[in-house]
Amino acid sequence: MTGDPSDGPLRRLVVLRHAKSAWPEGVPDHERPLAPRGRRDAPAAGRALADARCLPDLALCSTALRARTTWELASAQWDGPPPVRYDERLYAAGVPALLRVVHETPPEVTTLLLVGHNPGLEDLVHALAGDALDDTLPRIRAKFPTSALAVLTRPAPTWRSLAPGTALLTWTAVPRGGKGGAGEGGDTA
């Protein structure tokens, strides 16, 4: 090991914005359920991650109902879902709070999934992505809709070295699940 912070395994941070939620009258924001479209799109997000061979070793999920349901429907598409930790700090979190949670990830986890909310997740992707493999960075900066997925990579000995501008945006998708959606395979964001 040379001591270079880029030495180490390839770390993949997978960011999943919760699926489309409903706005029932009198329901607190934290308890808003998924809308019918969200209940179709969340499984499509799980299938998209499986198809991309980007399944996590650990999932960190907001405690909000719409995020928890997105996680449950997406991970049900996999043969064996990884452990999940529900963390109230992910609800309404900005980039500094999201990074603090990511930095706490054990070093044996090489692929981490964050399930949460905008604007925090969109801002996190923008902040971390120093570059992208193709032209997805400008498109992701324009819009990070519900059910959007982004994968950021960085070789690093630990998650603590993940900082603004240090990751490569390697893949994005906006999976849609039928009935007027963009198709099972998803769109590029």
C-alpha cells in the first residue's frame, strides 16, 4: 500500500430516491405512502439494480414510510436482500449529514445503497461526482426524479475518504414499472 487515499477496493455508492409518493390529506410528511405509480416503479428499480449487477452489501434507508416501502419493494426483486439499517438522519438530510452517515459504513461493505429523499440525494450526487463516464452528469444535474438511481464509484480503503468531487458517476437510470411508465428496463436519467 502506497498510502494514496485512492488505494483500496472499489467502493460503489448507489443512490436511490424513493418512488413516487401520495399526498393524502392530514397525513404527516414522514408517513406519506407510495402512490400507485410508486408501487410499480420501486420493483422496477430493484430489477434495474439486479440487471446492472449492482446489488448492495448494505442498505441505509430513511425512516419515512415512502422510503421504507421503496426499499421493501425494490429488495424483494433480489434472491437475498442485504441487511438494511433504517436511519432517521437520512430523512430531510443535506449533503453534510448524508456524508456523515456514509462515512460510518464498515470497511467490509464495498457496495452501499442509500434510499432517501430530494433535494438531499440529488445534491449528494452532484457534490460527489467529480466526473462521469458519459454525458449523464449534466442530465442528472437537470433532474433527479422519483425512483432515480445513480452509482458513484471510488477506489478507497474506507468510506471516510469519500468527499465532494472525488467519485466517478458510472451509471444512472430512472426505472419505470409499466402502465404508462417508460418500461421495465428504465430510462437513462
